[in-house]
Amino acid sequence: MLAGKRIVLGVTGGIAAYKAVEVSRRLVDAGAHVSPVMTAGAEHFIGRTTLSALASEPVQTSLWDEANPIPHTVLGQSADLIVVAPATARLLAAYAAGLSTDLLTNVLLATRAPVVVCPAMHTEMWEHPAVQANVATLRSRGVHIVEPEEGRLAGGDVGAGRLASPERIVAAIEAVLSTTRDLANVHVVVSAGGTREPIDAVRVIANRSSGKQGYAIAAEAAARGAKVTLVSTAELPVPAGVALRAVETAAQMQAALTELAPGADVIIMAAAVADFRPVAPAAGKIKKDQGVPQIVLEPTPDILAALGKAKLAGQVLVGFAAETSDLLANAESKLRRKHLDLIVANDVSAPGVGFQHDTNAVTLVQPGGVVHVVALADKRSIAKAVLDTVVQIRGASPTPNSKRSLTK
Ligand code: CTP
């Protein structure tokens, strides 16, 4: 797993810096190439010579090196993974804000490799809302956080904040390296946002979907090596490596998805599609002096049900179910009715869940009553749980990568 992997080990200025030496030794013993980077703060706690001796190459500390004028891009671009252990509150703040103040923060910005951050600090600092907000920001961007442990801290205090053990840190690195490319060569199509159905030239019927959950799934799938197409009504920044098909109405979303479906290995329908649309939208603006308009509605096509009917062998179809009551029963009925492999159900009446929030809590339901509850977490973590299940379904499918044929 670790053999031949290029790992940048960032060490910042905390008392736990001495444990980074043990992390480095374990990674090198497992066959990894470890490039250590220390901040000025770290040098107050451990000597460069110690870390250099137990890494694969000498410690680097400076951006300003005549022999190597761009160390941050060289390190960032060639890394398979970057781990920061320990990470101080200051490092978390700089990284969350995108500040490039020294070699390590520059390397963190100049990479597309997965990043594992292992915070360590006093309990009061760890629990401070500013620190927790920075951790949440980093998590939502896909950074893997290895939570600190409870235990004895510097100065004899006891509480949460102690650096995770070297065993846990190395296990987290192995887990990240083993899952990061598990969607390589897989075409994932994700729909996101709420559709807008025109009433007239300026008015629409819309819904409260922000698109954030669909974008988090697209970003996570791309980070795991998938080819990702996002069919979206939302105006959010498009994640790196994702192709966007901008749509507005249910009809446009259906046209795009029907075109993309035959080439898709996985389709994830996170969009909130309007169930009804005006039969005859007015071409111009409806004027007040024309009286109160009678807007006649008609049902929109059920895009997901149509995709379910035309599902190809080996294709994985995932739906969402936004419910306010009878979560499990409604989700199971939609799963069956629409021929889905997985449905992501959420109770949108619960606090912090669903539309417009940055967090979500979901129940993943598979055929045969397989149910997995994911507690309230940022939408990127929910995306990970959904894609982990997709990978598992593909692994269990008899013909996940073979040439597909129509099943129905
Ligand atoms: N969906 C769809 N086309 C529609 C309506 C819904 O593709 N016209 C998809 C949604 O994207 C979601 C799933 O179907 O993945 C379930 O959507 P939801 O609104 O929860 O269910 P409905 O089937 O519309 O049933 P109801 O509104 O009665 O709950």
C-alpha cells in the first residue's frame, strides 16, 4: 500500500512534533518516500537532524533556496499524499484561509494530492469555535482530519487535543491512499439544484434546493478519480475536474440526462425536480392589470423513474428522497418504484438537514432492506458515505465494468 508512495510530511510547532519522527520512521519502514517539511515553529521543538535522519531526504524549511527555486510546486505536484502532524491552530487557520506564509502552507496550496491533517493543541484551543469552523471548512473541501485524542497534554492538563497516535495516523494515510482512486475510469453523472419552471418571461416556480449536496458528490467523485458530469441548475463554483451541463427546467434536465445515461456507469440524482410545471408559460411578462392569473399546472416527467426503466446492466442508479414524515417507508417505496440501487433519504424537517444547509443527515437504503444511517455531518462527508456505498455496490455487481446491455 505505502511502497513507492511519495509522502510530504509537514510538521508544525507543537509539543507533539517529536511524534512526527515516529510517523516518518513507520512510513519509511513501509516503503514510502518521505519528504519532510518543518515550519519555523516546529524547529523550536525538534531538531532538523533528527527528522532528516529518519525520513527519506533532508528536511526543507524555506521557500527561498537558490539551488531549488520552486520547492513548493515540486513537492506539491509530485506528492501522492500530504500529511501534517501535528497541525497547530495557526496552520488550520492559514490553510482554511488559503494563506501562503511559509513553505508548508505553499505546498498545501500547490497540490491536488489528498491531504491528511492531524491537529494537536490544548483542549480550549481545539474546542474554540474559530478552530472548529476552520476544521469544518477544511473537511468540506475534502481534507481528511485525524481527530486528536483525549489524554494528558503538555503542562499536565488532561483533555481532548493530544495528537493521534502514530499508528492511527499511518492507518489514516493507508485508508486515504486505498480509497482515493476507487472510482478511476468510472463515469459518474450527478444532477444538482432545484429546477425552475417558467410561469412567464420573468417568473418561475422554484424550490429551496441549493445544489450543495450534489456539488459535494461531484467534487468527491472527481477526487476519487471518476470522470464526472454535473447536470445542474445551481450557480456554484464548479469543482476541479468536473464537466458542467447547465440546465434550468425539468425538461432540459431530462434531455441532458437521457443523452448522458447510456455512457454513465453511475447516475446520482441529487437534484430537486419540480413535480408540476405551468402548462402554457406566457411568452412575455404577465401584467397586473390583466387580473389575477389562473396558472394551470401539469406533471413533469419523473426523470429518475425513466432512467430506472432504461437502466443498463451494471449501471448504478442512486436517488434522493426528501421527506418530512415516514422516512424509511417512503424511501423504500421510491427505491422499488424507480428501480434504484440506492436511495439517500433525508428528513428535511430536522434541524441542519437538507435544503440550503452546509450539513446533512441521511439514511442510505438499498434493496433488501439494507439500511445505513449517517449522522449529521458536512455535505462532503455525506458525499463520501454515498460514494463508499456506490463503490461497494459496483464491487458486488457481476458485470460492473463489462460492456452493458439493456435489461429492460
Ligand atoms: N425525481 C425526478 N423527477 C421528478 C421528481 C423527482 O427525477 N419529476 C427524482 C429526484 O431527483 C429524487 C427522487 O426522484 O432523486 C425522489 O424525489 P422526491 O421529490 O423525493 O420524490 P417524488 O417521486 O417526487 O415523490 P413525492 O414528491 O411524492 O415525495
